[in-house]
Amino acid sequence: MPRPFRFTSDGSYRWWVLALLFGASFLNYFDRQTVSVLKTTLKAEYGLDDAAYALLVNVFTGCYAAAYIGSGWLVDRMGPRHALALFASVWSLATVACGAAATFVQLVLMRGLLGLAEPGNHPVAIRVATAWAPARRRGLFMSLCGFGSSVGAVAAPPVIAFLALEYHWRIAFVVPGVLGLVLAAVWWLTYRDPAPLESTGQAAVAAVPSLRWGALWRHPAVWGIVLCRLISDPVWYFCLFWLPGYLQEQKGATMADLGWLGWLPFLAANVGALAMSALSDRLAHGAADPLAARKRLLLVVSAAGPICLAVPQAPNLITTLALFCVIAIVCNSWLSTLAPIIAEVFPLGNVASVWGIAGAFGATGAMVFNYVIGHAAETIGLTTLFIVMGALHPCAAVLLHVLVRRRAIDPHPEVQAQNA
């Protein structure tokens, strides 16, 4: 087995790890966005209606939800080096195969395989960030790891539109798939875990005993985080899978418009998540109870969720995009701040598992919402759907406040001193 390369200092190596995780998150989101950007093209190619498109989305989302729980456990068991190399290789091969799909059934099967592999990226990121990042910078480090996700979502509309218009829509699947295989190989050759005497004090964090898998399910904090993701994730999934089509079908946007403007909400999500992560770290570092400080910030952010109610009344494309910019900021700020909350509450050996469990329920909530959009949108109306979306983040904030209250295991004294 090849030994990973070593850098001259742990400081420079952290930047390298961060860059690779950024790249993995970028491709992870880019790959899943391809279908939403090409929605009208795929509907014409395979003769689909909205119900069939919802099926395509839900096969991915259902596999994603089912695999998320196991992916977190697998990361904690295999370690991040082996896990990410495996996950990235599989999702990249699935993406290439989507570009070669001759029938709708083949496309559905490959999107299902993509959904089985892609959840592993996020548990790897949170596990690596918890191990390598200093406690007072953990939120920002995690947000920078996930920053690639939103950059991928930003880059997807213009890049996919360019590849589809200048070459062929199938090329939009093949190019990122090949890049993903390259990244998997580089990660396998270069990643290593922190040294036992790592200067950030993470060796002490690693020494905190992990909870058993069954005990995690009995902890109230797990259910608080799970329920938060279950009811708030559908808003973000709407942005990922339905926003491009909504802009085209309801606001008159063209494929060229998506290339020029469709990335703006995801850029706003990037900037907002980074700002909120930095603010979360600052508030936590100066607070007697860092967990309570991060929770209060999410409560404030959730107050912007009801802006969804204004979307159906937006008079034009630009106004609609501006509203979705705010919505995307709310969604990504929640995701980026929940990650360090998990690191505050649970030991290093459980963070990937907890994130995987929560992500599985988040994808399940999105799958239910996708079904409603695909089969009942015309019956209940888009206005009702946006009213429901506007209430989801405030409800999640209440659950977070009530259920996520205490640490799973009190840290050792040296960890308390390091955090101080």
C-alpha cells in the first residue's frame, strides 16, 4: 500500500488538506447540479414530464438518504483517507456513466449510484476538520471545507450551460467525472491523520471516548440535530434541484440567462456561510457557553426564513434571484454552523456518524418535498409551497434550542484548557 507524502510542516499541510476537501466538495455539488441545469434538455431528450423528473431527483435523493447513515459510520470505521478515496471514485464513475446513458432507466440507475456515493464527502470533511482545526477556528475551517460545495453550485450553471451549448450535454457529465477520479487518487496518495502530539491539542480531543452506535440514537442532541435537518434541508434541496427549472418555467429565464445569472444565489450562499461561520467562531470563543452562542446565532438567522413567502409575487427574474440569494444564505449558514455544533457536542469518533445520521434525515425530508412538488404543486399551488418553505427554518430553530442542550461526554481538562 502506498504511503502518503509528507509536508514539511503541519501548518502547510492543513492548507493542503483544506484545498483537497474544497475540491472534493466542489465536484460533489457540481455533479449533482448537472441534472437540474439540464432539466429542460433532459425532458426533451427522454420525453419526460415533471413527475418523471421528480422520480429522477427522488431516486438520487432516496439513495442519498439511505447511504448517508452508513457513510458516516463507514468514515469513523475506515478513516477519512480510505473513505474519501472510495466515495469520490464511485461518484465520479457514476457521473461519467450518466453522460453515457442511452435510456432514461439507465440515467435513473446511475443517478441512484451517484446518490449512494456522494453522502460520504460531508462526514469525511467534518471528521478531518474536527481532527485538524483548532477549536476556536473549527467553524471557519469546516465552512471553508464546505465552501467548495457552494462554489460548485455557483460554477455549475455557467459551466454546464457552456459545455452543453458549445459541445454536447453529455460532455457536462464526463468532464467533472474525470476530474473527480484524479482528485480521489491525489487524496489517497497524500492524506494522513494528525500526529499524536499535534499542536492544536486535537490529540486530547481524540482521547475522549466515543459513544457506541446504539447510544447515539438515545441521545437527545442527536434527535435535535436530526429533526433540524429533516425540516430545514428541503429548502436547500429546492434551490439545488428545482430553482433552475423554476426560473425557466415561471420567470421566463433561458439557458443563457441561467449561465449568466443562475449562479448568483449560490455565490450569496458562499459569502453568507463564510461570514456566519467566522461570526459563530468569534461568538463561541468569547462566550462562557460556546454551544449556546452558536445556537443563538442560528435562531437569529432563521428569522429570515419567511422571506420565501415573497417569491411567488416577485415581478421579474432579477427580483426572484435577489430573494433566492437571501434564502440561500439562510440555508448555507445553517449547514455551516450546525457542523461545529456537532463538534462541540460529540467526541471525534462520533462526529462523522452524527453528521451522516442528520444528513440522511435531511435528504429524507427533501425527498418528501420533491414528491410534493412533482405531484401536487398544481393542486396546492406554488404559493402554498413557498409558505411551507418559509416556516421550516424557524421551526428548526425552536427544535435546536429545546433539544440540543448539553455535551454527550464532558471533555478532558486539557481540552477545556485548549478551548479556553
